[in-house]
Amino acid sequence: MNQISDSRSIVFTDWDQDGDLDLWVSNRTAPRLRFLQNNLTSENQFIAFRLQGTHCNRDAIGAGLQLHLKGDHPLVLTKTLKAGEGYLSQSSKRMHFGIPKNYSIEKIDVRWPCGVHQVFRELSTNQEYRIVEGGSELILVNPPVLRKALIASTAKLPDPKQQARVIPHARLPMPVMHYTNLNGDPKEIRPDKDHFLLLSLWAAWCAPCLTEMEDLEIHRESLADADLDVLFLNIEDLDQAVDFRVRKINRFIQRRKLDLAAGMVSIGLLEQLDVVQRILTNSQSALAVPFSFLLDPDGKLTAVYKGSISAEDLIRDVRTFRNSSKFHRDLAVPMAGRWFVNPLSPDVFAIPEKLLEISKPGSAVDYLDRHFRMEEPSPGFQDQGKVAALYSQCGLKLVAQNQPMSAIGALQSSLDLMPDSIENRLALALVFQSISQSSEAVVQYREILKQDSNSIPAQNSLAWLLASSSDPLVRRPNEAIRLAENTCRMTQNRSAELLDTLAVSYAAAGRFDEAVTTALTALKIARKNGNQKTVEFILVRLELYRNGQVFRSE
């Protein structure tokens, strides 16, 4: 069992008929099939049964067996005949029981799927029996003779390659990407009309990169005839100033007498491309040069190349992608065959999800905006609930990164798709409140209370704004008191924060004595709970009330 394998399924069977179970294992990689023979020696015993249904299904799927054993203490072994076990697996329907040494068999109980119950006695160990539903006797089965000896061998694996081509099962929409050209200007990466575009990442210290550059330079006219453009993007000196990098790359290109389209990646672009290659290659390894991305005329990812790629192979691929009438998934597999599933849409959620993982919510929002918020969304975006959830996650991450305006856009996009989401609307209201847009926050809190009139967070936050806002068009002290009294009543006056809001509301209405009394109650609870920050805030406001002053939060 000490084999390095990418195993997918496993089945148990006594293949060599010696009384113990062997294993057949299928792998996704070589060898595709492996037999593991059980050669362990033991004094234990076995018994096996083959079931044949007559009134129930012929294979007796669903039948239950209980083997009763006699020995130092009674032992009952139970098995159920199944039509499948594990992932893509079906073990032998021969019911095999291992029996400890010094034990003998008392009886076998068989419960057939149709409800018939049979009991058989006088069984011998180390034998195989056939049981026919409704039959009165067990039938002894002679084991088959292996016609061919099994010879152990070692899998011969091909030598690992430095080059690889990966084609997605469907062309994948790419994020919005920008690079810096050799004039130092930012430019969006976008293929010219009807042209494929190869993004080739390179470094001056990378010998295979230079070999690839020279080969593509030599075959520039052939590439142009195939409507294929190449953009070489340098990944070096990411921590240096743009001017320094531009001068260095220009000197390198001039020294080698190359005439090619080139530019530089930023850290952000490199992270985006790394996300794409991790998704497509199912690898957690960092992107290494040379590495290339082939985009179709619509800017969708058509293939990636790990290692250097020749002009001849590129031209052949582009012509295949352009002219093939096959589904893209047919080009992604190395052999012909028939599919048993319909073509799948591209996994359009993989890129924004990965961007969120690396704390790039802004880029994730740009991706969703580019491919979903359009008249005809890209294929794969039919699940609006999933899109809304992603916008929401982006919004919350943007809040945590102190980017309130971007967060508002993401949360609003989520609400456009799921207007009944109280959680998203509450988050949006809090963002408006954090940037002193009280009137917008009030609108959101009122929308929440239309859906859930008992929402304590919404009532408390709305009361706070109606009582403490510096905007006279927002302030409504009496309504604030009604809301705050309701939340305190719902929580039996046990929340210091809610009582604090009520005190602010009383003061806003000029009821300073009640504000002082309520603030003192809130202060007592906050001290009891050890909430020092709340204590400090209440003390500041308490002094205002005693001096006949209101509290303004903005």
C-alpha cells in the first residue's frame, strides 16, 4: 500500500480464491489499474456466499446476512449486499466473511429484500455457498481456477516534462487586466479584432524564455498570417520604479536586436495571472516562467502553456481553435470518444472566488461587472444567487479594507439581485453610516423594517441616526424614542448598548432627566459586563445630558 497514486476507486474481491480479500484500484494517473494481492499469512478462516433472488431482484441487492459464530463468546457478523460502494466502485457481490481462529459457525440468517427470512445451519468454514431465495438447501460452490498467473511488475512512468499545454473544457472569461508598455503607460490587455493574443511571461535570466522569444521573432510573419499577436510581459523588478524597469527592458531588447511587442506586469497583474493558472492547472505552485496564456478574439482564455512554446505549435493550435467545429472540451482531451454529459459552461465563478481568497475583492467585482452586468451575460452566470453572494462577499471584504465607496457598489449589486437580503442591506446601511451619509442609511434601515419589523439591529441603528444625526432633515427624536423603547422592551432592559441609544433619543427630544436615568442604568450594565469602551462612551454622553446638551454622532 506504499504506492504513490492518484486513486479514484477501489474494490474488494477474493481474486485468487485463497480466502482473503484482494484489492483492485483505479487511478487517474498511471498505472490506470493496479492489483494489490493479499499475501498475508493467517490462521483465521472465512466463509463466502453468493445470493440468487427468485421473487426479489435476481442479484438480491438489499439482502442482509447475519453470521452467528460460536467460540469464547458469541459473535454476530452482519453484511448487506449493495449495488455500489464508494466513488465509482462496485465490489464483488460475493459476500465474504472473515472468521477468527477457534471459532465455528452456528448459523447464517438471510433476510431477502422482499421480506422472506431464511436460516441455514451445518456450514463449514473455508467454503463458498450459493443461496437461492426460497431454497431449502445450501449449494456448495467450487472456486474457479485462475487461467493465468499474476506476475508482479513495476509501473513504467514517462519522464516528467518541463512543457505542458492545458486547454480548458470551455473558454474562460478573463478578468480585466492592465500592463505597462515600454513607454511607461498603462494599457488594457485586449486582443485586436479577429486576432488571437498570446501573453508570454519572461525574464532576462530565463534561458528557455529567450529561446522562445527568438523563435517567435523569427516566425513573426507566419504568426501574423495566422492572425496571432504576441505580447511579451516581463516579470522582473516588481519592487522598482516604472522608469527604471522601462529603461532596463528597452536596453535588453535593443541589445538582442529584437523587434517585438513587450511590456511589464505589475504585482496586481501577476497575481491575476497566477490565479488563472492555479485554477486551470489545479496546482498550488506559484507561476514560473516561461508561461503563456492564449486569448481568443473575445479575450477568453483558450489555452495555457507551461514552459516554452514553439511558433509551429502555436500556429497549429490557433488554426485548430479558430476552425474546429468541435466543442472546446473535445480539444481539451487527448483522445477521441463519446461524452455521457452535455457540454458544461465555463467555471466563471472560479476566478472571482480565488481573487477573494487572496484579498482582491476589487478585482473580483471588476470581473463580475465585466462578465455578468451586461445585456448578454457570459455563459455560466445563470445562477444569480451565486453572483449575488459573490458581490456580497466582495462588499464585506471591501468594508474591511476601508474602501467604503467600492463596498457600496458591490453591496448594491448584490441587493439588485437579492433585494430581500436583510444581511446585505444591513451591511450597506452601516457603510453609508460610516461615511456620514445618514439619509441613505435611513432608507436602508427602513427597507429592512418593512421586511422584519422586529429586527433589533435595524431598529437600534435607525433610532441612533434619527436621534443623533447632525442633519436636521434626518433627525426625528420622537420616532427614535419609540424605536429605542421597543428594542429595550424586547431585551428586558438588559443591553447597555440599546439603553445608550434610548438615552441619546431622550436627550434629542429634550427629556434630559430621563436621558440621565437611562444612561446610568446602561452604565451599570456595561461595568458589570466589563465593557470598558462602552463605559467610556456613556460617561462622555452622560456629562452632556447633565448639562442639558444633546449628543451628535457626526
